Amino acid sequence: MISFFLFPDLESLEDLISILIMATTACFIIVSRNDIPIYEAEVGVAAKREDAAQLHQFILHAALDIVQDLAWTTSAMYLKSVDRFNELVVSVYVTAGHTRLMLLHDSRNDDGIKSFFQEVHELYIKTLLNPLYLPGSRITSSHFDTKVRALARKYL
Amino acid sequence: MVREVSESCVDSLLTEMVACYCNRFYANKPELAARRIEAIGYQVGHQLSERYTMERPRFTDHLEAIKFICKDFWSELFKKQIDNLKTNHRGTFVLQDNKFRWLARMSIDPSTDNVSPLEDITSPTAESKAAQAMSMHLYFPCGIIRGALSNLGIPCAVSADISNLPACSFVVRIKA
């Protein structure tokens, strides 16, 4: 009953649960093999503040050293929970070409995160097939951005 | 068992060929780069038409040869036939491919990394650079068509036109 008292406009408990689930914080970046970030997106709902975005960047980039060591110890592409900062967790997906897809999240949805990485990897491969795209340069395609955000809403 | 080549390898090879001639060998001479790429296509077309006509009788007129290019030749190269063929009956043919395979993955999305920071992303310079880079990729198929037709006894000039991606028109002008 406390929940209904705090949120009087909610019609049911499902609304409250969905809001809590959707409030996950997530920041996603793609780092090329030369340690240059080529794509960045804040894909969470709650995190809209500028200082929060900068903190997310720091956490993800700090985890690069751990990924550098961890990538050579396993043949798996998906490295889950390689680093954590308070309640935030870093999961990474390393391609065979050593492009790194890095996600900062506070949810515990390992299967969804892995599926998200795999589908973004496909989008990234399609970007590489564009003869006009310079490999290693920033991905500025609005289509790519739209699809990544849609996948984030679907899986994360 | 037919010998086949991975399509992604061919795509990567074409991308690298155009990048080499435009950005390295003839970095400041786009006309020379275009001519060189077209010459490579001419050689490829010359050889391919010899191979794909191995089991068919010789052509009796120009229209038959053009039809061969539109149907069998195009199917071998791009897995589909030309969508539309027009002619003015005076030596000019327009071959329209509504989804040209080598343009299907092209995307003109001006990137801030490719343009200097002082220029606007949507400036005419960025757009024209992308259009020019894309037109460079079309000299190769133009050369293929010209080489194939020349090998079949039809000297001609071929140019390409892109109205809307990934549709592409090839204009073939037969030399008298």
C-alpha cells in the first residue's frame, strides 16, 4: 500500500514494476582496435544528466585495461561483468578484430545483454560493408544510431 | 561442381581497388584514377564475356548481344537480370538495374571525421565528395560492360547514372 500512496496516479502494480525495470542506467560505446571510441550512446531512461554521462565514460574507459588482459585468456567474445563501480557493472563483447562493444549497466540481464551485443555486432559488420565508410572512423549514421537504441530498448 | 568466389571477398577487393587508385596511386588526379579503374573493368569484361559465351552461338546483331548482357551476363555477375532495357533504335541503349548489387551497401551519410571541423556537415562539399567517391565505384562496371561488348564485336562507350540509390542506369552508346 505504500507504493500506491507514493504514486497515486498509478493504476496497478504492473506500472510501478515496469517503471522500475525501465529505469536501468546504460551507456554503450564501441571502441576500435586502435583504442579510439567510434560510437557512444546513453541508452538508459533515467540517466539524462551531463555529469552522469561523463562518469559513465570514465568507468567504461577505465575498464579497457581489464579487457585488454582478459581478452587473451579466453576465446569467448562475450565477457560479462568484467568490472564494477558501486552498483554499475561493465560487460564487454570483443570481436575477432579486437573491436570492443562495451556496456555499462545496473541490470542483471545477462542473456539480453549478450543478444544485444550479437545484434549490434551484425549492425557493425553491415557498416563495415559500406565502401564509403573508413574502418576505424566514427559511425555517424543516423540509421545505425536508431537501430542500436531500438535494440537497447528491446534487450536491456 | 561450379567454382565460386566468396561475394564478400569480391566486395572487399572492389572497395580496396577503388580506394587504392583514388587515395594512393592517383590521389590528386581523379580523371586518371577513373580511367585506370575503367581499364581494369574493360579487361575483366573482355575475359568474362568470352567465358560466358562458351556454349552459345554467335550473335547476329547488336540487339541480341545487348540482350545477352542484360540477361545471362548480368545473372552470372549480379544474380539477377537487368530490370529494364530501353533503346532509341539509333545505337543508344539504357540498361536500368533497380537494385544494383555493388551499390546496395552504399550509404551517403556525411561523416564528421571525413570533413574538416570548419566545414558544415551538410555542406555541398561533403555531399559532392561522397557523390564523387560513389561515382568512382561505377567506372568498374562501366568498363566491364564496354569490355564485354567490345569482345562481342560492338565498340561502344558506357556511362552510369544514379538517380536514387541503389538504382543505377548504364547508358551504352554504340560507335558507328
